[in-house]
Amino acid sequence: MTQKYWFAAKPPGRGWGWGMPLTWQGSLVYAAFFVLLIAGGILITPFGAHYFVAYTCVLAVILMLIGSRKGEPPGRFPTGER
């Protein structure tokens, strides 16, 4: 069975990591990230900006973990390009 990646790797020269979603699952992950980010801004910021920063960092780490497991392998350069 071939693996279907949820996220495309960024092309060379555009940084390291993942870009646009390739499947509906990837789109759902991005949508959930942004909904949780906005909800956190509304619900957590009144307790202090430092809580929102920590919350945002946790969300970003979760997004990166999902990208590393479900995305194309990043950082692959075609032969002769660097």
C-alpha cells in the first residue's frame, strides 16, 4: 500500500518543512489549528499574554509533529541543487 501524504514538502529555496495540504485530512488539520489559535486568543489572552504565547507554542509543536508524521519528507534537494 502506498502512503498518501497529507502535506506537501516545501520546494527547495522556500525553507524547511511543509506547505499546503494535499488531502482533506491536511486541510482539516490546518483548519483545526487556526480555529484553536483564534479560540485561544479569545479565551486565554485575558489571563495574560504569556499564557497565550505558551498555548501557541504547544499548538505549533503539535502541528509540526503531525506534519513530520503525515507530510512528505522535507529538505530533499534534486541532484546538483543546493
